[in-house]
Amino acid sequence: MQKILVLGSRGQLGRDMTDLATASGNDVVELDFPEIDITDPDAVNKIVALHAPQTIINCCAYTAVDACESHERDAFAVNSDGIAAIAEAARKTGSLVVHFSTDYVYDGLKNSPYIETDAPNPKSVYGKSKLAGDRRLERTLPNHIILKVSWLYGIHGKHFIGKIRDLALKIKDSGQALKVVTDEIGTPTYTIDVCRQTLKLIDTSYRGTFHCTNEGYCSRYEFAREILSTYAIDVPLMPCTSHDFVLPAPRPAYSVLENARLKELGLNIMRDWKVAFREYVQEDKNKKQTTS
């Protein structure tokens, strides 16, 4: 058991992290905005000094990818300056910092799974701001773990699964087809699996950067097909390319991450993405039955 401070505890990843860390017997302190603003270094210093946690798990992030393009200052304030503030506060208390990065730090041109030693080359403001945060944490605090995740989804957040499901339900009696891109390839990753892997890793002495996604990969189109099939929604899918959608932020065409370091160290517990997705669907259905 250790004392863990979870920042961003009311977000998609933060809520699951708080629940699983608590269930594992840890002394968990959960904080989110407005109780803490990670862009305010003085406030971060006071909070971290007050609680003196052994581990800080940062789940705060500016994740609105398209909004980042027009709100660059805000994106860097949260995703870079905020991380630097956490790292500096943790340096003073000797705390481990766990931070979550993204597949968007890569340009998507490799066409084979990225490993931890591949050079980042982000194309979006979101990716650039996240990489800047990664670099500042690395420079400030050797006692850190950076986990790069991709296509994240969970019970408590908004994500691709909910978008596809809701759109399909909306048009299912209209005869319309749902257009989904075939030229974005990645790995859907369940928050629960990321949390389990995180808790396993912080109990070791290993530090640095790790890729942390479910196993396997698919296109957005293939993922949408799996979503409709699992939820039994009968709506035709129409394949298209990213050129059919005009979005402010560029997306990496290929962002599959290989959990190379976790596997090398014998620590990888990330499941096949389809297995994790089916568990999510069951949890989602249970949640709806409970709240109905």
C-alpha cells in the first residue's frame, strides 16, 4: 500500500484510476479542477507538499484534439506547463510521477508498430503540446513513468464508441449509411486495462517511457463494424477516407504502438483489444441497467 495522489480524478481515465487504486488497498487522494489547477505552480506545490504522496498519477490533459488547433496557448498551458509544475513539486517531495502521453506524438508515417525508441514527430497542436509535456517531465524528474496510450475509451467518458453507437441509433430507421474512415489505423484501448497496467508498473523499480495499449490493431472502419455488431445495431457502414472529412487537426494515419518495453521486462498484461472491448460493452450495459 502507498499514498497515491490522482490528479484529474473526475475524468475518463482518472475515475477508473481512482477506483482501481483504492480497490488495490492504496491510500488515494483524488483531486480535480477547481480544487487544483495544474497550470498554477504555486497551487500545485502547496497541494503536493500538503499530501506528500509517494506517487502522483496525473490524468489531467487538454484532450480536445481539434480545439487545440485554435486554443494552442491553453493546450500548452495544461499539457506542457502543467506537467512541468507537477514535476517540480514532485522533485521537492521525492514523489514518483506517472503521466499519460499519446500516439499523436508520432507522425503516422511508419506503417509498422511504433516502439519506445522511435523518434516523435507530432503534426497537430495536441501532439506537440503533449510531447512538450513529456520532455519537461523527463528533464525535471528522473523518477517518472510516461505511458503512451491510444484510442482511449472508458465507462466515464466521451469517445469513438459512444459517437458511433449514438449516430447509428439515430439513423437506424432512415436507411442512411454511416461513413467511417478506413485510413486511420490504431489500437482501441480500455481505461481499465491502462489502470491495471499502471498499478502493476509503479510497484516495480522500472522507470521511463512505456507504450501501453491493448494488443492488436484495426482501422476506424473495422472498429465501427465491431461496435455495431456487438451492440446489435443494424446500420450499413460506408467506407471512406479522411479526405472526406475536413477537420482542423491532422490525425496520424498509422499510430499502432507496440508495448515493447513492457514485454521485454515481462510486465505486459494488456489484453487483445477485442477482449477488452467486449468487457467494456458488458460494463456499459450493466451501467445503463443500474441507472435506468
